[in-house]
Amino acid sequence: MTTELRVLREAEWQTWSDRLDLAFGGLPQATEKLAVRRGLTEFDRCLGVWDGAECVGTAGALSFGLTVPGGAEVPMAGVTMVSVQPTHRRRGLLRSMMRRQLADVRERGEALAGLTASEPAIYGRFGYGVATQELQLTVDTVRLAPPELPGVDGVRLRLVDPVAALADCERVYARLVPGRPGMLARLPGWERVGVLDVPAHREGAGVLQCVVAEVDGEVRGYARFAVRPDRDAAGSCGTVQVRRIEALDPVVYTALWRFLFGIDLTSSVSVTGRPVDDPLLHLVGDIRRCRAGMREALFVRPVEVGAALAARTYRTPVEVVLEVSDAFCPWNEGRWRLSGDDRGAHCERTGDRADLALSVRELGSAYLGGCTLSALAAAGRVRELRPGALAAASLAFGSDVAPWLPHWF
């Protein structure tokens, strides 16, 4: 077999996109969804593997800024649209695309790569570690009273057209980005993804709706949702499916949830993709009435270990030598001295004795502060070489708020 790996040409996009969809089950995509996908495609960051005239592998990258502990925005390559056709599996195509892609990320000066995975078991061998998790909740709004906080009645709520409200909602989102590790600063066009409302994908729910929350004429929060009607012997028991909810302060956040809890002809509210420390957990009166689940979200990979570790701050002062293994990107192999605190950090190569030993995958998992080095050590994935080094470093790498990926890509 002779295959060619090359950067995607714009004229090849439709074929490339069709083969990507075929690898994920072959379901036809709505015209509006394909238009948004094409509009977000960075052609010089997309790769295709070709067997003659046939596209047999795809991989893309998107340009994001990732909020890291301390609030800085660090350039990150968002790896996406990765597929290999079943006829060409186990021939090294995925490995060759990953290697080419990471070399390109390094050349562009991006210290980090990140991805969301349809099959999480695949990407650990390429150095990606689970850095954020997300919460899923279904709340019984019949048995639970709506959330309340002083000042909620002063929040004005308006139902608006989701597309017409895009600019206001995007301003709210942008103000929140620096406040939580894992949030994404994104290029123009991404806001359109949140208002895609393809009828075939509604799964029994109605049209997408949007409510904005105003205080003194300023939009300070919003929620996008749809209602899935249902009935049982007792009457209507529909579900409010919350697609997105953002607010700039606790009072506005509470007002939005009170509204969602009180929608007529419904008995529950469901929401996915929320931070694991979401305030809603403390607003409901009985957590047992909330069916909760968690799943992984963002996988992070340091592409340049020194630059990545120096780009964030640390919860407590840290001085530690890390022995890093990285067979896939050997330029990261070796010992790195990390010195930092809550004001800044620097990280450089050293010949000194190591305090901790770990792979780049564990660094990725711990990087945003959501997964502790101590937990990884308990699983045998981090080794303490100097007594006391693990506890100190684990505390320093932590974050006051849980890291959170606001949307998949």
C-alpha cells in the first residue's frame, strides 16, 4: 500500500468531510451544520491521507486560546476531525498524522494541544491526559423548590431569538473566559455553533429557545434551552433540556435557573457539560433529587514542556525537578526544574536529581489543576523520588475552581 499524507487542499474539503462523516457512522449532515464546519475549517491545519484518489484518513486542528491557572490565555491547538477508514486501520496512519500534527504545533509555537475524544482509550499513547471532567444533571423540579437568592426579583428576563441575541451572549461568554481554567478564547464564527438547531437532531424536543437576563439594562446572563414534551397518567411531565447557561454573578445565575425550573408542563430539567463544581449543586435543596453523572471532557498535551509549565501560575510556591518521559515527542524527554508561585513561573532543563518522575500524559492531566498529582501517584502513574516532593507539588498545581471545557470541538 502506498499512501500520501498531505495538507488539505481547499478543493478537496467536501470529499475529506464526507469521509470523516463516513468514519463516524455515515449519517447525513444538515446543510447548515456543514456550512458552519467549513467556515471553521483552518485548511492549513488540516491533514488528509490519500490512497490514490481515495481519502482514507483525516485530522484537523483549530486555533484556540486556553485559560490556564492564573488567568493567562495560552495558545492551544484544538485537535479534531480525526478518522481512519476501516479499510486502512492498523497500518500506522493515525500515528503518522499525530506525529505530523504535533510537529506542526511545535513549529507554530503553541505549547499545548488539546482534544475531545470519541474513543478516550486512543489518545493516551500520544501523550494526551484527561485534564477536565464535566457534570451531567437531571433535576426533579416537581419535588424541588426553585433556587432563590436575595436580589433575584430585580433581574429582568426576556425570551429572545437565539440568533438575534448572539452578540449579547458572546459578550457574556468572553467576560467569563479568564475566570476558569479550561475555558476557550475562540475565533469569530464559533458562536454560531451554539445556535445550530437542526430538526433531525432535536430528539423529540421543540425549537431552540433563549432567555437573556438583564440588570439595569445590561445583559448579564443567558440560557439556551428546548422543551421535550411528555405525559404520564398524572399529566404533563416534559423535560427542559438546557443547552447552555452562563451568568456573570450568582444572582443572575439563580434567576435563570428559577426560570428554567418553573416552565409550564415540565417536571424536570436536564443539563450536560457543566463544571463539576457547578453552583447549581448548592442551590438545590435536596441533591438526592438530582441524578448526576460525570465524564471526561478535555484532554491536554504539553507540546513544549518548559513553555507550558512556565505559562501558568501555581497555587503555592513550588520548586521541583520533574523527570519527564515522552517517547512520542522526544524533545520533551529529561529533567525540568520548575520554580513558581501565584505571580509567575519559569521552567528550564537541569541536570539536578529529580524529585518526581512522570510522563507527559500525567503532566497534561494535572496541568489545569483538576486532577491532582497525588491521585495520579496513587494510581502508580507518578513516582515520588524525594520524600515530601509529591504533596508540595500536588498542592501547587491545584486550582481554586474546577477546570472546565465550555464546549466540545
